[in-house]
Amino acid sequence: MVNHGANLSLIFIGVLQVLITYVPFLNYVFGTRKLAFPHFALPAFTWLVTVFLYDELRKIFVRTGIIVNADGHTKLKGWVARNTMY
């Protein structure tokens, strides 16, 4: 959780969702309506947890697939490290 940009973006998306859903003026602008809290929070929280777990697991697989040789060259071992390392 040291990637402050990713942490800030997760918080920003959550706040933006709440504002668009529950602020009356924004309801009029975007053509939305208020939702019961469980209908809003459960799918949003589930999606947040899914995205967080996916990214953390990807980082674990990438870190275990990176090998630095004695001469300083980096070798990517494993499918996840080769195909998702940017």
C-alpha cells in the first residue's frame, strides 16, 4: 500500500460514486436517482475488493518472476512477469 497514486484513485472513485448517487443537484444533471444504501454499497465494495486483490496478487507474481543476474541484467521468468510487467 505504498503506491499513493493508486490509493488516492481508489478513494477518489469511491467519493465520486457517492456524490453522483446521493447529491440532489448531481442527480438532476446525470439523470440518476438515490439508491438504498445496501444496493449501492455491496456491489461497490465487492468491486473495490476484487480490484484490490487482483492488483496485489499480480504484483506478488511479478515480483517472484523477476530475476537479476550477477552481471546486472534483469530476466523475467513466468507468464505474469513477462506479460504484465510494464
